[in-house]
Amino acid sequence: MLRKADMWNNRRVSVIFPTYNEKESIREAIEDFFATGYVDEIIVVNNNAREGTDREVGKTRAIQVFERKQGYGYAIRRGFEEATSDLIVLCEPDGTFEAADILKLLVYSDSFDAVWGTRTNIALIEQGANMGMFMRCGNVAAAKVMQNLYNTSRLTDVGCTYKLFKKEVIEKIKDKFNVGSQHFGPELMLLTILNGFSFVEIPVNYYKRVGKSSVTGHKSKTFILAIKMLNLIMVYFFRNLFVRKRKK
Ligand SMILES: Nc1nc2c(ncn2[C@@H]2O[C@H](COP(=O)(O)OP(=O)(O)OP(=O)(O)O)[C@@H](O)[C@H]2O)c(=O)[nH]1
Ligand SMILES: [Mg+2]
């Protein structure tokens, strides 16, 4: 079958899907993203995922790599190493995000180095999605701490995986990653900001997850994650302050 040329404005597009517990939804997620007509390659990072996940991925034309180091951050970092395109999109294959929203990220990539989804616009949160008052206010509050400490443009979410980066951004910051677990998202945001890249946040749809969440489904785990994220935001802030003072 002849496929129409993918890409966006002559730029190749990669999507990275870390996977741990998405056997039931990953195949459809891959097919939906390819069906948009903009995606040139999908890299699935199988992070010791549930048995059978690899077979589901094998039924598609996504590229599958196996990352043994356990953790969301390690999985995405491996995806960055494997992706070959000019525009790199991160997403989750758990049914919480919509493939068609990639167009929003691509449109804004014409004007910004990075485009980040936010899941906190009430109009786009599906009933039953894991974004109740507690999660939404927590994300907005942490994002406002980041926005005000680093004096950035508007931020309203620190936990959204659906993000786009130009390759140059990842090339510049990839040696500076420290976090391997779930609070890797804010580290990615902070390094983008501190290295002077431009970004914009845009609302994306957020749906109920297919299958069980291993993180934000539990209140206690979510609370610990929030503390880790805030701690990271503060550590980077003070570290950056000292570095600036020493340079003066
Ligand atoms: N929990 C977990 N997720 C991982 C790991 N490695 C990669 N991931 C991926 O990280 C993403 C986030 O995990 P989820 O369990 O969906 O956590 P979450 O998004 O906070 O929870 P929901 O809001 O319910 O979707 C998924 O795409 C996982 O496949 C890991 O070691 N543990
Ligand atoms: Mg998820």
C-alpha cells in the first residue's frame, strides 16, 4: 500500500512510547498515531513490560527496544537515544491521550523549541479520568512554583508525558539527566528552561486509563511523587543560583 508522506513541514516525526503495563492498549495507540499521517517512526521502549506486550507491539510497524533499567525516566531517556527524527514526541500508550492531539503540538513546533501538553483544562478532562481535584490542583500548584521561581511563560502541569521537543533540545540536555524514575518529567522541563529554549504549554485531552496505573492510582504514591517533584524544582533552583553567583 502506498503511504502518503508523513512528516511535518519536511521534518521527520518520532513518537516515543515507554511501556510497562499497557498490553491491552498499546497496539491501538500505535495504530492511532500512525493513522494521523504525521508520524514517521514510533519507538516503543519496553521497560520489563507485562508479558505479551512485546507480541502486541510486534503486530505493528513500531520499533521495539528493551530497557532493563526500571523506571519511567530511564525508559524515556532510552527512547531519546533511539529516536532519529527532527521532532520528538513523548506520549503514553495507556489510552489516556489522543493521537489527533499531536497536530496541536506540531503546529506550535513551528514557533517553539518545545511544546508541552497540559492535562488540567477542565473542558478536556473526560469523566473518570485520573485528574480529579486533588491531582489537578496539585499539578497546577507545582507548575506555578516552577513558573514563578524560573520566571517562565504559563505552566499548569508538571506530570504530562505528551510533549514535543526539537532534536536540538534533546541533544543539548541529554547528558545532564539525573532522574530515572517517575519525576523525570519536571527534570526534562527544568533543563529545557535553564538551557534557554523556548516552550509553550497547550491543552490536550485526558481520558480514563485502559488497565491499571502503577503510580497515580494510589493517593500515597502520588503524594510522595509530588514531594519528589517539588524537591527537584527547589534543588535545581538553588543549584542554578549558586552557579550564577560563582560566575559573577
Ligand atoms: N509505573 C511505571 N511506569 C513506567 C515504567 N517504565 C515506563 N513506564 C511508563 O510510564 C508511563 C506512566 O505510567 P502510568 O502507570 O500510566 O502512570 P501515570 O501516567 O502517572 O498514571 P495514570 O495517570 O493513571 O496514567 C506509562 O506509559 C508506563 O508504561 C516503570 O518502571 N514504572
Ligand atoms: Mg499514564
